[in-house]
Amino acid sequence: MNSINRLTLARNLTARVQTACMGLESGTAPILREVSDMTAELLRWWFQQDYVDMRPDYNFHAGQKQAILNTIYAHEVMGVTTLNELYTAIAPEVLLEDSRALQKIMAEKNAYPKYCMKMATGTGKTWVLQTLMIWQILNANRYRDDQRFTRNFLVVAPGLIVYDRLLDAFMGKERGGERDFENSDIKKYQELFIPETCRDEVFRFVQGAVCPKEDIGRKTTSGGIIAVTNWHTLSDEGEELEDEDITAVGTDKNPAAIVADLLPLTPGI
């Protein structure tokens, strides 16, 4: 039986994406003609073999690559706006065979674009997160009226350990009470994440846009924001929540209302 628990959607989407990406290593894949010029440039930089060979010490592994490609394909190529649309296009057999799954998929909380990447601890989820944010930022800068792209982000960690890791990734590790951007993931691994002509653009944005949890609601930016917090900010009790304590926290909340409450005004956006 095809069902949510059998990951039918993920398997079907991956099969379709792999077909669309045949020839990506040589720069001839069909997906390159279906995305924006900016996205095509990024896909070549990340996955074309000529560029991969220039980075012998670090590249995306197969799981990271598939997560990135699946998300970009679903969001930019397919343009789906709800989970139901994605299932209807990619895994309609689940809707036909599993009535309980259909109820869940049609729920109000799923009436907006949402993507889940199932990746084990230590497999590089933060790199996938940063890569997808770079994809969004660079496209949003070039196609201001395209609603598929944004420069506003809310990054929520499950606990303090992951929260600190995210700040390290975006702002660099702390030294003497100050964070050193030179040690951030985006700066250290710039040859992987960002084409050379776009690096200054991304560095300026990230350095000006990152907002730790204590500054949320106070920091105002003109070009977008990366608000980083952990789950306790969204909980009714305001208590710290670690990974093992979380059971779908916030599923009863309106995501648009949460963002409106947490993020400051951003003139010019």
C-alpha cells in the first residue's frame, strides 16, 4: 500500500527530479531550462563536474544534493503552493488509497508550501539550509516581484545546542565575546556555496540580516532578515525545549501570525 509512512511522496519526487537532472554534471540537464537564470547558475556551480573537481576537499554528498534538488524542483519548477498540490502531482495514489492521509494532507495547517528533508544527525542539514537560503536570497534580489523568493527568514532550532550551532554557521564562532564572521560556514566554505561573482552580495546580506533571538523584535533592517531562535520562543510557557521534549510544537499555530509577531518591521521589503 502506498502511504505517507512509506515515503511514497519522497520516492516519487526523487525519481522525477533525477530524470530532470540527468546531465547536470555536464551542464545539459533539462532542469537548467526550467528554472531562473540565477538558479541555473547556482545549480551549475554546486553540481557541474568541472566545478566539483575544483573543490577536492569538500562538496555536497548525495543526500544533501538530493534534498537541495528536490526542494528547488518542487518549489520553483512545479510551483506548488500546498501539500495537497504536491501529493496530487507527485503521489496521487496516496490520496486514493489512504483516507486518513488525505484528511491530514488537506488540513488547514498544510495549506501553504512546506518541505521536509529527512536527514540523520550529522549528515549536514545546516549546509542544506544555508544553500537553500542562498538560492532564495540571490533570486529575490534579482526578481523582486516573484513571490516564490524571499529575503526574510525565521530559523527555529530544537534547543540551545543547535541554536548555538546555527549562530556559528551564520555569524562565526565567538572569540572574546564577539563573533568572527571569517569563521562562519558561509565564509569558510564560500567556494562551495556561492559563485565568485555573488559572494560579496551574500556576505553583505548575511552580516547585516542575522538576528539572534534576544534581538528579535528590536532589530530593523531594510533588505531582509535572518531571525534565529529556538522553540521556547514559540511555546506558550516560554520554557526551554530540547530535542527529546518536542512533539510537533506549534502545529496548532498560524505560521503567518507567528512570523508577524516575531519579526520587526522591514522597510523597503
